[in-house]
Amino acid sequence: MNTPELIRKKRDGCALERGEIFEFIERYTRGEIPDYQCAAFLMAVFFRGLDGRETADLTEAMLHSGQVLDLSCFPQPKIDKHSTGGVGDKTSLVIAPVAAASGLLVPMISGRGLGHTGGTLDKLESIPGFNTRLTLAEFRRVLGVCGMGLIGQTDELAPADRKLYALRDVTATVESIPLIAASILSKKLAEGIDGLVLDVKTGSGAFLKKFQNARELATCLVEIGTACGIGVQALITDMSEPLGNAVGNALEVVEALETLKGRGPQDLVELCRELTAHMLLLGGLEATLDAARARFDTVLASGQALEKLAQVIGAQGGDARVVEDYSRLPRAQHEDSVVAPEDGFVAGLEAQAVGQASMLLGAGRQRLDSVIDPAVGVIVEKKVGDPVSTGERICTLYANDLGLLRRAREMVRAAIEISPEPVRALPLILARLPEFG
């Protein structure tokens, strides 16, 4: 293969052949194609795009750059969930144990937060001792014991994605829909799953701010995932305000535990119910969405999902006592409040600004090598549509650095909009792909 010719071919808008894509990915993964040539290729794709067949071929090539988990020894349907990232999104910590307690196998390979969006691995690692860096053999053992496991991407699974993502991050090519789709699906297909439910977020706190871009990505993911032989359902959900109340790693663990105890915020419970219900449908455990929702409610109320999370915490080396004793989680030294400047109704609570304030406090990372402070973050005590009185607390900030706390407080204050008239919150679920009756 002549690498410059392949780059030129895509630069000029021509479709690449399957063999060309596979050879390019194989050689780049082995280190035979330098980063500067791959960067040129990524930029050509960014501007010229990939058609559906090319995107499917790229996904498959990235998938087969490493191992694919063989989970055929497990009898349960193998279903996972993926979110495109948001502020306060701790759904995996609720969905995985409910789905596993319902009879699914949930091999969840998650990511870390970058920028204002949080990462599931960072939340889990705020639990003392919790190990997200399991070998594949250890991962299989945990799956066998618990019916679920929560780990980070390994060197064996989709190594091409690890290299390509790092390069995309520094070449301004992250936003390409085909590249996003191939990245997500190559990792998820490497899990050996039968089905995947996608939470594609849109709004100020999402990676994709515009609804039409979120729909384009969701459509691409459904089409390519289906072409690769798995069942796929996508929900497009609102991320204009934080999900739930907690933003920050240990704070979100507490909120997830409270949700598993039946005391979760309404919006978080609603989204977890819908995503889990679609997982149960894809796994064939329920025939209708209403029945699947009812199973979610039953399993949550029974306490089985809480027991399942405690079990997996222990199986992955964590201190399972945190389930009942939150004092075992990291705690911040300082707290402060942002209050309502006037009577009225919360008309806006910009998710990105709240996420950036939490990141400034240390809950997120500006670079992949940034050090996370698991104790810090923001608790949102009023949501869009809620009435407030002058001086009433809207947000509480938790910090270990007073200088950062003052700066973060101003960011949160600027994110809040108060209206003298009642305000209706946006619906949480904006669309489903494919459409579901």
C-alpha cells in the first residue's frame, strides 16, 4: 500500500476500499505508519467524511486490531450501555447492577473524564481500593461471579482506537462523526456483546451541542452496529443541565448508591429506567418497554441491585463498606453555597459551566495526565423549573483549595438564570433511534 496515495485518495473525496482501510489500520497499529501520515489521513476524513460502508470497514478494522472477548461460556444475554459523556452522568453505576440483577451479563468497559465531562472510571476509583485495571482473565472471573464488571480499556482490546484517539485529540479531528462512531463501536464490539444501548447526549454540557449532530451520530452508530451484527438502540437525551444533583466523583458515587436505595433524583431515575429497559428488550428478557420498565422498578425496590454493586466492588478489590458508610469515601475540607439573587424560578443551569467549575476544583482533567481530586465537586440543589426565594441555596460547592473555591463559585453563579415567570424544563429523552412504539 502506498500511504501518500491513500491519503490523497481520501483528500480528493474518493471512497476507500475495504482492503485499503484494513491495511492502513494494521500497519499504523504496528507502528509502520508514522503519526504525521496518520494525522493527514484523519484530517482528510474529517473534511471528506466516510460513507456507511467505509465507516463499517474502519470499525471492523479497529475491532480486529486486537482481541475480541469470547464470552460464549456465559449463558446470559450480553448487553452493554454507552454514553457519549455529560455532566453528572453516573448512570453506569446504577444501570449495570440493575441489569445484572435482572439476568443480563454486563461487560462494561468504560472511560475517563476529559474536560468538563465526567468519566465512570474516575468515579469508581474514588472508592478505596477499587481496581479498574483488571486483566482479561480477571475480568472474566468478575463477570462469572457478579454478572457484571467495570474496567478501563486494555491493551488487548481495540489497540488501534487507543492510538487513533490520542492522535485525534491533538489534531483537532475529534468531532468527525465517522471517527467517533468507529471509536465507540470498535471498543464495544471487542467486549463480545450481543447488544448495545446508546445514550447520545446533546445540549450545553454535551460533546455534541446541536440536536441534529447528535441525531447524525446516533443514526450512524445504530446503522454500523447493526451492520456489524449486534442489536443497537440509541436514545438522544438532554444535557442542558446536569443530570441528577451531584457533579464530582465521590459525590456521584453517593448519589448512585442513594438511587439504588430508592432515593435517587427523578431525572436520574427516569434515564436509568429507560436505558435499562431497552437493555432488557435487546437481551430478550422482556417483550415490551412497559414490562421492562416495571422490571427495573421491581429489581431496584428489592435491593438486589444494591447488593450486586456491593458484590462487584468487593470482587474488584474495593471497600464494599462504602455502600452503607459514606464516610469511607473521600471528603472535601471546605464547602460554600451559591444562593438565589431574587425570587423566581430557575430558568437555566448551564451544564457546561457547572462541569467546568467542578473540573476547576479538581474533579475533572484538562489533560489525560491531570490528577483527579475525588472529593470535590458541586451539588445542584435546585433544577430548571424549581421555584426559589431570595437567598435560598441553589448549589453547594465542595473543595480542598479555597482559592479554587472562590473562582468556581463565580462560574456556578454565572451559570444560573432566574426567571420571574414559571419555567418548564426540557424533556429528558428527546428521540429514540430506531423509533420505538
